[in-house]
Amino acid sequence: MHKRHEGTRVPRVTFHTRRDHEWVDVDSNDIFKGRTVVVFSLPGAFTPTCSSTHVPRYNQLAPVFHEHGVDEVICISVNDGFVMNAWREEQKAFNITFLPDGNGDFTRAMGMLVNKDELGFGERSWRYSMLVRDGVIEKMFVEPELPGDPFEVSDADTMLACIAPQAACPPSITLFTRRGCEYCTRAKALLADADLDFEELVLNRDYSEASLRAVAGSPTVPQVFIDGEHIGGAEELARYLDERQAA
């Protein structure tokens, strides 16, 4: 790879995006000029690491990036606009802008286009992230050239530590619920009042009772987990939030 380096300008290309059933061409100059942008690029939509870790964490931390001067967080992949739009919907990653680089024009000009013929992918992007200010690359985190798909330095936490080392990350919250449960409604309201985002998993849609028993040791709902800690039900959540506010 003959990648671009820090201190150089990002390439000027046209992204062919799909919005409201229409093709909309977006000039990269309109994205980067006079703005602070975080970009992360990855091998492909719907692929394992990209879907399970790379996109979700950038989506979760996007509000924190905005608080520290970032105008936009962008995901770029060598996929077409239809695929990128479908992936964004599937991921519910609405804090991120997904840009399709279907022809690889941007990725090629960045020096990040690699051959993935052995996987049947053709040419795709190497995994990397960068901080761009007014069109100039200020910082790049490029994954090491190792076999497979290394994911060590282009993650959202590494980028946030670069931009704002003292920034507080939001907690990761998962809420197990079932439809029609008034205690689940209360737990969701408590989290909303505390301005805390959470992922809701619904019984018989996202998990089974057996799974809940295995994870929480109880079949009752709601069950709340925060940063890997089992908090409990709505009453336990209320106490946790009171203690959090008092701390």
C-alpha cells in the first residue's frame, strides 16, 4: 500500500449516494472543507468485525465526538449506495454518515485499496481511521499489514483518546424486556430521564427465556446490564441511578 500520510490532503472525488430513491452525487470537498471530520474505513458492509464492533462503537461514541469539536463521523466502504443504506438501517447506526465508495475511487486515491480476491471480495479498503481538519489529514490509524483482517488501532476508543483524552465515554447498557411489561416501561423511562442510551432486547424477538435465565439467572423482566454489570430490575435500576447521581 502507498497510503497517504498525515499532513496531506484527502483526495477529491465524487461519492454516488442514494437518498429517497434518487441518486445524489456528493463532492468530497463539501464533506471536508472547513470542517472537522472523523473517517473510518473498513473492508465491507455486513462483515463480522465491521458489524459487531467497528460500526456500533463509532455510532455509540459519535455524540461524544461531536461534544469535542467533530462535525461528522463517516464510515466509508467499497460498497454501493444500496448496500450501505441497508447496512445503516440494519445497524441502526443513525449517528454516522455512511458513504459508498463503490468504484473504490476514494480508497484508491488514499492508497488503501487492497486485493481480497481470495475471499471473493475483489478490491476492498484496508481498515483504517483518520481525523481530517479542513481537508487535511491530521491523524491516521492504519491497521498493521498482517494476514486476515487486523483490528487493533482504528477503533472508536483509540480515535477518541487522540481527540479528547479526558472524555468520559457513555456506559454500555442492555435492557432485556417483554412486550406489555409495565416494569420494563418504567425501566426505559428511568434511563431516558437520566439521558442514557440503551439497547433493548425483546423477549421472543431478540432472545428466549432460556437465554435470559442463562445470562441473568432469572426469567423475570426487565433485566438491566450496565458495562457488563448485572444491575437487576426496575427497582434496582432506580437505586443505581440515584447513587450515580449522588456520586
